Amino acid sequence: MSGAKQILITGGTGFAGSHLAEYLLAKQPDMGVHLTSLGTEKERLPVTLHAAVLHKIDLTNFEQTKELFQEIQPTEIYHLAALAEVGSSFVQAAKITAVNMQLQLSVLTALQEVVPTARLLVVGSALEYGKVSLDELPITERQPFRPLNPYAVSKVAQDLLGYAFAESYGLQILRVRAFNHTGERQTTAFAIPSFAEQIVKIERGEQTEIRVGNLEAIRDILDVKDVVRAYEVVMQRGKVGEVYNIGSGVGVSMRSVLDLLIQHATTQITVTFDPDRLRPADIPELRADIRKITALGWQAEIPLQDTVQGILSFWRSQT
Amino acid sequence: MSGAKQILITGGTGFAGSHLAEYLLAKQPDMGVHLTSLGTEKERLPVTLHAAVLHKIDLTNFEQTKELFQEIQPTEIYHLAALAEVGSSFVQAAKITAVNMQLQLSVLTALQEVVPTARLLVVGSALEYGKVSLDELPITERQPFRPLNPYAVSKVAQDLLGYAFAESYGLQILRVRAFNHTGERQTTAFAIPSFAEQIVKIERGEQTEIRVGNLEAIRDILDVKDVVRAYEVVMQRGKVGEVYNIGSGVGVSMRSVLDLLIQHATTQITVTFDPDRLRPADIPELRADIRKITALGWQAEIPLQDTVQGILSFWRSQT
């Protein structure tokens, strides 16, 4: 083990985490890859992940986190773990924000105390930018934070805790802010997998029409497999303390994504509007300025058409 | 009670809170003024506060907070309560960030559910700006957040939760970011009261010299009584959703503040440097751009000389 890279992916069985693990294991099969998981995810893990070591751990528990770091001695930490948005009640908002702050402090303090020379990637979100007006596009990393809900505020806090620990303790922390990404294994809480699942049900005769909400929003959408490649590029070549937008740089309307999905359906698809899903689009368009990540030598490689076909294939394979 | 202003000051027995309560009670003695307090502060409250109603409550408890709002039906809420910085261990950092997020969510959700037309002032800090370079001075409200410790991150989170609730629910939320302020009743955890207390001890023959740390830092210092007047101006005339720096607009070196204190001492003062207090100044100078608050008709009125004399008198009155 000595001298070799030891990679730790927190939230390694989540959507992006599992894709990242697959990518790193395929790239260098002899690397030590460790994943943490709270153990509450639906089990939809690819078989290739069996080559990684899985640690069931609650990262809000600092002593457990420290022990894990002592045991693994990670040299590169991809820190993807976070509680995702689950609702807007006080209880839910309080839980999300408390867990996301606590696990961030726990992981960063373990980094500082146990492996202060390791590199750590803090994964943020375009939701940190929140409300953006059209004249502010494309969104650079200097865009002010205008988060629109407690989850987004908790992502800002995670991001800035990464900054504070890098700056105050000289730690090797890098930060990214990922724009929308999609792909196989993403849950139907997100629009594109929800569309795909419904189309597959129509193909199977289990549903007659696809119900959709507002399709006017324009988003910057990447394939998750391009996103995790970007994480690896930032880990290897990013500048410590800096933050990098991860996006395509292109705005795509949700309507055109739906049209692409429908083009690849094996049967006729009828679209109807579901008033329950018609939330007003707070933000008409999100589009990343990607000059910083592009300067590191990364670029998106997977056309949206291929992503959409991959997602449809994934849902067709589900029983 | 109907139709009349009902004022609630959270953290109303704290340093700024007690000065704000004194100011509002003196200005309009017939107003209903309610204070919340966790009940753990040192009892150094001015007697004038007896005209206000004191509520001992833990604002992280949402049900208690909601009941208080239902009982008082506040029309103006000055939300000053927050856990202050107490150290940098994981346990301390986790507690500060958790409490500050939780009480912010609790107060904002109670506003939304119980008194959605009330005005609420969110009190932030210049520490949110954190690391500022000299070419970024004076600091406008558009300065990026570069907080240097978990407490400062928790203040950013409180600030942005205020933004998110204003924007998402149309609430009447105003925000301020206060630069350094000082005055009577501030604890000796802060430099200026610490200097003053030591000078008074020397005057009494209880101490032979004053021990100080780094004096090179330049700060934007206001009298707390000017600060609470600014809070009231923002409450009355501020624009909902906006944020206002509260500062003097002038940079003063800590050395010159110490010199002012020494000039007003009744005996000869010897200054020695205490290596334990010599933390490097992360930030050489903080100075606020105060055009926004000035445009509301507020300006600082108390010369630093008077502030310093008031603080010395306060410590001389303590036994």
C-alpha cells in the first residue's frame, strides 16, 4: 500500500459517486478505491463496483470518520456525500442543513488532523448561484450566491467551509460547482429520468401518456460520465483553493430534451401537462462559463443524444 | 395592542441587543418591546431594560419559537440571536454552525407561518467577507464571501437563508452586515474592552502593564449605539431583500485605538507585547463602503474618542 494512491469517494454509492468509482476503477484497475455509503441508497450499483472497498459509515460522526481516514490513509478524497433536497418543511430543512454542515466539518477536520497532505475535492452545485438574471449569463465562478432554498444554502456552506479550511490550514482542497447532470441510475426525482421512466412505461403499455411540468427552463446539462471525468481532471490538475464550474457551456431547453427522448421511443408518445408539476421557473436559464475547467484540458465528450439513449436503455433494463 | 407596533429583539440581552432595546425604549417609551434571551448571558443589563418584556427561550426549538410569535404577534423583528465564536475544535465548530443554522431556519419559518407581513432584520457580519485584499477596499455589499472559519461560514449561511426566504416566499426581510463595533458591556473577548479593562486594573494598582497582541490591523470601528441606530433606519426605510453594510467607512489601526485609551487613563500605562496574543493578522485592513446605508439617511455620530471614554467609564464602574 505504501506510496500508492489510495482513493476515497464519499457518497460512493450515490448517483455521481458510483459513476466516478466505475471510471476510476476502469482507468487504473490496480488502484485502491474506497467508497463510503450511509447504506440507505436503493441498490442499483453496477457490478464493476465490487472491485472497490465499501465502508458503511455516517460521516456526521467525527470519530468514525477519523478512524476511517486513519485506516485507509487516503491520498485523494472525492467528497461527494451530502443529503439531497427532500422537502421544504422546517424539520426537513433543519435536517438537511445540519447534516450537510456537520459532515463537511467532520470530513475537513479529519483531513486536517489525519492526512493533511492529501488532496480533497469539495463538490458544490449550480444551485448555489440560485437566482441568475439573463444578463449575468454565462455564469462565472465569481457570480454572487443567491440560493433559493435551505438545501442550496447548505451547499454554499459546504463550499465555503472548503475555502476556509484551505485558506486557514493550508490544506490541498479543490472545489467544483456542478451544473445539471444526468445519466443511468439517476432517480426519477429529477426531470429527465422521470421522462424516460414514463416513456418506457408507455412502451410497455403500462401508461398511456407522459405527464410533464414547465418545459421552458433552459439548463446546462452534462452526462454524468463527463462530469466525473471533470472531477478527476480537477483532482489531478486543479489549483489548490480554486473553484471550477463543471458544465457544458451550452443552454438546452427542457422541451428539446423531452423531444430527443420521444424521438428515441419505440412507440408514439402523447405529452400532457400536469398542473401539479407546473412550478414557476424561478430561473429561466442556467449556463456555465467553463473557461476555467476547459483551461485544465477537459471538455465534454458525450452528445446529449447518446446520454438520452443511455437513460432510456437503463429504464428498459429495469423490471 | 391592536394596530400598535410590537417589536421583538432576539438575543435582546446580548451586547448589541441590549443597546438596541435601550435605544428603542428611549425613542418611543409606549412601544411594546419584547426581548428573547437564552438566559445564559452574564447579567450586566441596564436598568432601563425593565420596561421591556423578557422571554427566556431557545430559538433552535421551532415549536417554542412559533408559540412566541403567536403570542406576541410582532410587527418588527430585530433578529440578533446567534452563537458567537467560541473556539476551533470540531465539537465547537459543529455546535456553532448547527445552532446558527437551526435558529435561523426556526425564526424565518415562524415568520413565514405566523406573521408573514412583519418586517425582519437579519444581522450579519463583516466576517462573512473574510479575506479581503487591499485593492478590494472599501468593501461593497457585492464583495465575494471568503470566510476564514466555521463561525464566519455560519454567518454567511444565516445571511443567505434570509435572502432565500425573502426571495422564495415574498417575506419582508432586510439584511445588514455589521463591521466592528464596540461600547459599554462588550466582553473582554474583544480587543478594545480587553485593553480598557486592563487599563482600569492598572489605574487601581491591580496590574502593572497592559499586554497586547498584534496592533497593525486596520479596522472599521463604530460605536454600538451608532450601529443600533443604523439597524432601526434599515428596519424603517431599508428596501426588502437588500443588504446593507454598517460601518464608519474609515479605517483605524488598533494601535491608534490603544493610544486613545491610554490618553484617557488616569495613570501612566506601560504596554508590552504578549506572544500568546500575537496571532497573524489574516486581513490587514477592513473598511466598509457605506454608500447604501448612507443613502437611507444614516450617518455615524459618535466620535471614537467618546466611545473609548464610555468604555473606560464602564470598566471603572465595575467592581
